[in-house]
Amino acid sequence: MRRVIVLCYHDVVGAPASGAASGFSGPDTASYKLDRAEFRRHLEAIAAGPPGSPEVRLTFDDGGVSTYTEIAPLLEEFNRWGYFFIPTSFIGTPGFLAKWQIRDLSLRGHVIGSHSRSHRGRMPGFAWERLAAEWIDSVAALADITGQAITSAAAPSGFYAPRVAEAAACAGIRELFTLEPTLRTHAVAGCVVRGRYLIKRHTSASTVARLAAGAPVERGRQFVFWNVKKAARTVLGSAYPRLRKSYFAWQGGPDA
């Protein structure tokens, strides 16, 4: 069976200065906003992959308006379709997708998925009622917009535990994407949990090419970094998001 490698993107913008016009704003989120020309180079690198490379799926979190204005047209130019994960509380607000744009993306063949309702907090720690509502309400809102069953989702900010997948399964989600950099999958309550490799603003096309080809060294680097960050989240708890924002504010927004 052909391996599947999933890359996680966020926004694609015309220039770094225009990043605040799409998706969440702030120096930390700026590190996930790619320049349009660089994203094109990423797509070219993936298209040039050697025979026997894994199947590459491209996912895009947060539902910024650049999904419609920048990302989808470039994907279609390369005969690709994306997975677009949308936090439904932000639909129609400045910088985020409108309902008609989501509907059109679905009609064009892109996969519309849930990114929870609120995109707030650490989902593994939510009370069950709130956790279930985050998925159920979001799935219902997106199904109403697209007229299609919503069966894919991504856990916001990489906060994942098995109970997050259990709640997602209760909402009809059959494939849940995390930010753990792995090719392995497992099932929780009938929901397939699949990892992704995170792409940031300064990730080069050559790095993407190696990831798309399944290069063990490149995958290993992400695995090590992810586990260091995971340990920091565990040790620091609720202080971790505050320290992260402070770090990016001090750096002025560039990638770490």
C-alpha cells in the first residue's frame, strides 16, 4: 500500500505585510503565513517528486480568506485539491472565509473539514459536553453550508488526546488530523487519526521536496522538534501559550 504523507499549511499571502488580512493575526501566527511565490515553489517541488514517492496530501488550517483568493487557485493550477479545516465561529468575519466561498470551494472538489467551533483552549482538557459541542456544532454548520457530510477534521493547535478523537467520532468525523509528524495512523472509535508535517513561513521548497519524498532524516528532524515542544507543553501547562506569544513578539514575528 502506498504511504501517505500529509503536509500542514496555514495562510498563503501576496507579501508578508499582507498577512494580517487573512486568518488569525499576531507575530506568532505570522510564522505560518507563506509568500505566494514560495508556495508555488513548494508545489513545483512536490510535482517533481521521484517515482515511488508517498502520496502527498496538502491541508490548510484556520479558514483564512487566502484559502479562496490564493491557495485554491494555485492548487488547481497544479491539478491538486486541498483539505481546508475551518473554525466555524470565524466564518464571515474579517480575514476569514465567507459562507459562499466555502460552498464554492466544496463544489470545486476541495475537502471542507472542521477545525472545531471556537479554535480556543486545549481541547483534551475540556469537559466532555464542551468537547463534543466543539465538533458537533462545527460539523453541522459546515454541512449546512456545503450540503455535504463533513467527515474530516483537524485538532486546533495540535492539542490532541484520544478523547478528542472520541468526541470527533460522535460528530461523524471519520478522519482526524493532528500535528504529530508521523506516517503512522491509528483508529479511535472508528475515526482514523493521522499525523501531519508542519510547514512554516521559512520552510524551503527543498525541505518540502524531501518531506514529500518521505526522506527519513527530514521526517526525523520534525519528530524530534515536535517531541521537545510536546514536553514543554506538558511541563509549562497553561503558561506555554503565553510564553510562545511573548517569544514571537520579541522576535518580531519571524520563524524560530
